[in-house]
Amino acid sequence: MKPVLIVGAGPVGMTLASELTRYGVPVRIVDRAAHRTDKSRALVLWSRTLELLDRGGEGSAPFLEAGFRAVAVNIVAGKSRVGRIDLDGVPTPYPFALMLPQSETERLLEERLRGQGVAVERRVELASFRAGDDGVDAVLRDAEGREEGLSVDWMAGCDGAHSAVRHGLDAPFAGETMDADWMLADVHVTGYPCPDSEVSVYWHRDGILVIFPITPGRYRVVADLPPAGTEHPPTPTLEQVQAILDDRGPGGMKAADPVWLSGFRINGRKVASYRHGRVFLAGDAAHVHSPAGGQGMNTGMQDAFNLAWKLAMVARGTCAEHLLGSYSPERSAVGDEVLKAADRLTAVGTLRNPVAQTLRNLAGRVVLGLGPVRHAIAEAATEVTVGYPHGPLNGPAGAGAGPKPGERVAPITGRAPVGSGTAPLFALFADATPAADLVPKYPALLDPDVRPPLAEGGLWLVRPDGYLACSAREPGVIAAYLNGLARPAAS
């Protein structure tokens, strides 16, 4: 089996490399940078990502140990609170936002990879490639200019917003850049008026101010600023950060000892297709958007989780190649929703018209005063509602009760997560009698560990990434679905 070539060793590329390796698919992962990032950059791991990390290695435990848990988000306008979103009621083993600098996420992923016997090839870039019907011929170049030709069956571009793979495919990156500058400051703050475990969003007449806890006493401060008119947004000074805290915050906060100061502009861009024959795009190579909601890195890592089990099944010869046709429709639909939601959050927080601001604040108090709305927002933020309701892999929903095809099946306490073995296997949730006939017939597709039924009188087939494939009353429906994985879908 030829290795899969993964270009880019950030969180997305390393997640894909780790998942493929776990499933017995060899990889080569290269990155032009000499070292992984030392910046905090993406700051949060959401509940759904932690659930998916549980399927391999030591699970989410190393990340939980290194991170800091944020359990609520406060939205404040003027001197009064508009609303509060509590995360502790979300139906997941991880009802919180795990605040973890990207530098730490990358360190832990690289350690996981190293434990699997895979080394990131650093200071190695993709010089060129040619993709054909049967594979990809690539040229890699190291820091000394030496070139290596490489022939692979599959290649994945996980190389960020300026992706060499995307450029090589000549894939349009449609979207726009917002007409505003933003500042980001990872600083130490005293006088934070909320518990360290809570995020604060301040809607101010001059713009938005968001404060994220990183560790006790250290915070990320983000705010929008008028356009500077320069080619690149200027890096803020500590004095400017303090002025924003004084102006837009509740008062009494003092910033000191900056860890990282940066200026940035928001891009909202996305490719039309995440798959181009034998080449895939994932993460920022496929989509970039406003940091509102903190969904970017998580969405990219979940691209990788989605692609990995499908690519492993095809590479191992378990399923026909048409399985890979579901990657782009499923993840592109998620990318569209994330892009829209991030744009909405950004637009709401950066309203400039005083009348619009007043209406926003009034509406916010009414809407966030409704418990079901707060719960829905919390579940969307933690990404447990991410799913594939219109995905091409969805089969019948014949069981009636329980989740619908494309929906997440929540992890069960005390049981190994679906897809956590050394082969990508579907899991059956059913009574023993119908399962006894199905499992021996599909040893390469079905996990022999049959889980308890999700409701009475039915069978539920769950994909290796924990989403429902189909449900039925009779085993024959499940058998027909599994048979369909091994042959091209009907035209």
C-alpha cells in the first residue's frame, strides 16, 4: 500500500495522519516550516472534537490535562448583562470549551503521531504535483533545494489559507475580506470581573470586545478597530490594548506581560469542492472565516476525521472508491453553515448604527431570556449538533425512534467510542438476535462488539465517525446498506 501524502502539519494534517496511521494506512506528512507554531492562534477545542479525539491513542486525556475549561459565555451591553450561555447542560462527556493554545494542541498531536511511529518531515515543501486518474505524482523539495519525486495514490492538502495544494489545483477560493482591522492580544489581566472559567463578550457603541480565559490570570483580548488604511493591519501595543479594555470593558481591568500581540483582518472564503479526483482539501486550505465562535480549527480537524475513515476503507480495499464521493458534500455543507454563522455573529457584534445597536440589545435580552434558545446556542457552539442531514451516505430511517441518519450518536459512558479500533468499522446498536446473523457476514465492515439498542425494536448502524448511517426494523435493510458500500452507487 502506497503512503498517503499529507501536505501541512498543523492540527488538521496531524489529525489526518494520526487517524490514517491508526487504521493501518501509511502516510508521509510534510511541512515547509522548521518547527510547529509557538503561537496560541486557535484557542479552543470544542466538545465534539474531544469526543472524536477519544477514538485514538490516549484519547482526549492529554488535551484535557493541558487545557483549561470554560463553562459559560456572558454577553454584556453597557453596564448590564444581555444574556448568559451555560455549557454545562450540553449532552456530552465534555460540556465545556477546552481553552488550549494551538501550540499545545500541535505539541500533543505530534506526540501522538510520534508514538505511532510517524515523524513530521519538516522544512520540506511541495514543489509541484500532477494528479491523474490513478494517483498523484509529486515533487518534494527540502531546505537545501534537493528534490524527490514521489508517486502516491492519494494526497491531502492541509496546508492552510495559502495552500500550495489548492493553488496547484487552481481551485477558486471564493469570498471576501472584511473592511475592518482587528487586534488580538494574549496578555495577563488583573481585575477580570467574571470567574476565570467564563468568556465575556462586550457589545459597545464603538465595537466589540471579547475576553477569553486561557489559564487563570492569562486571557485573550480581541476587538475590532477602524481600518488603518495600511496593507497589513498594525500590531497593537500594550497601551492600545489597555485603552480598549478601559473604553469597552466594565472598568478595573489592567493588562500586562503580553505573550502575543497581533493585528489581523477577517477573510471569509471557501472552495466549491473539497475533492479533486485523487486530491483532497481540508481545514484552512478549504475554508477560512471569522474567528467568531472559535469554530475554525475544530471544523478543520473534523474534516480530517471525516476523510480518514473513508480513505482508510478505500485504501484497505474494504469499500469501493465511491465512498470518497461523500467527503466533499458532507464537509462542504458544514463549512457553509460555519461560514454563515461566523458572519452573523461578527455582524451582530460590530453594528455601528446606534438605533441598530439599541434594537440588538433589546432583542438579545428577549431571545437569550428563553431557556430553549440558550440550550440550542450552547449545543451549536460545542458542535454536538454538527451532522449530515442531507449527506449522500444516509440510508433509511426505519427504526422510527432514536437519531436520524446523519445525526451524531452520543458516546455511551463506559463503552469504547465507535470507530476506536485499528480498523474503520461500523457499529451495530441492536438486540443480540438480529445482530448474531449480521456480524459474521460482514467481518470487514462491522464491529463485533454489538451495542445495546438505542430504543426498543430496532437496529441502528453507526459510522466509524459516530454518525448514524441508517436504522431499520429488519436486518435485511442493514445488510442492503452494507452491500451498497462495496459497489458503486446506483446512478
